[in-house]
Amino acid sequence: MNAVTATRPSDHVDDAPRNGIFPYTPPSLGAATVGSMPPGPHLPPRTLILLRHGKSAYPPEVADHRRPLAPRGERQAGMAGDWIRRTQPPVDVTLCSTATRARLTLAAARIGAPTRLADELYGATPAEVIGEIARTADEVRTLLVVGHEPGVPGAAVALDPASPLAEGIADKFPTSAIAVLTVPASWCDLPRSGATLVNFHVPR
């Protein structure tokens, strides 16, 4: 995982704006380690929100990593953010691919949570997406992940393959689609514990 660097709003990666993206500073846990504080009976399950980036544009001679959103993608991302704010707990931290279209999706969604940009999410397999999520600090109760196909929908299905929602997600996970799961244990236990798919939404 890349080291987290606090950035100013004027800083750029691949010339993509960071509007609405705030740097994530990992909490100081002292002697505690991630996974050492499992949710007790008084705490609700954690919430994992998996968001695929919005519809992207294909400008000529632009590398895949730097492709921006199409106008339709910006609208989709805005609707995705509206739905998340309306239906889900407040997002504590966002984990976002470094690809331009993913960061622009997050900016258009207007989710004002601290953000960790992860190169590992670009081109990630489902197992790699789950592994990156598992590195999340234990204090985080609601995590938003902004990434790509096939990693994002594949992770949702892998975490709850028996869910009635899994077949639809595996069949088609359009741009700006959202899968929501509840996580019963610590983030570091996610590869073993799995999660429960509770919602699949396509904002249109």
C-alpha cells in the first residue's frame, strides 16, 4: 500500500482535480493493532459500500489511467453520491483508485470523508480489492471504496456468493453501480469472515 501523503487542494495527480477529496490520516492506535478491537454486542455491523466509477470518456491519445469522466458519468456519480448520503450511514473513510475517472467520480459524488488513494485498486482482482479493504483501521465503521470492474463487483460476489443479489451483480455491474454489504467482524478479518450483501443499486 502506498504511503499516505497529506495533500493540499492545489496538488494534482495525473492533472486530475481533487475537489471534494480530503487526505486520509491513519489514526494513531498506540499499542492497539488493526483487528484487536472486534465490534462488541453494543456496536452495529460495519458497512462496506462498493462503487464503480462513472461512465468514462475516451479522448484520443490519453492513457487508460488518465481517462476522465464523460458528462453522463459525472451525472451518474452525482446521483450515486445522493443515494449514498440518503440511504447509508455517514462515510468515515473512502478508499479510492488513483485512476482519474475514479477520483473524478468521488469528487462528483461529493462524499466529504477523508480519502486514501490506492494504486492497488487500479486493475485489481477481487481478492486484491478485499485485501486492500482489510488494511482499513479498526475505528472505521463505514467505508466507501471507489474502483473498477472486475475487481469491485467481483469482491462483492466473493464476500457473499450465496446472496440472492450476487447473481445480478455478477451478470452486470454498470458504471456508478453500488453494492452495499454489512461486515460482521473487523476489517482485517474480512477475507475469512465474508460479509452480507444487503443492497445493489444502479443510479439512473
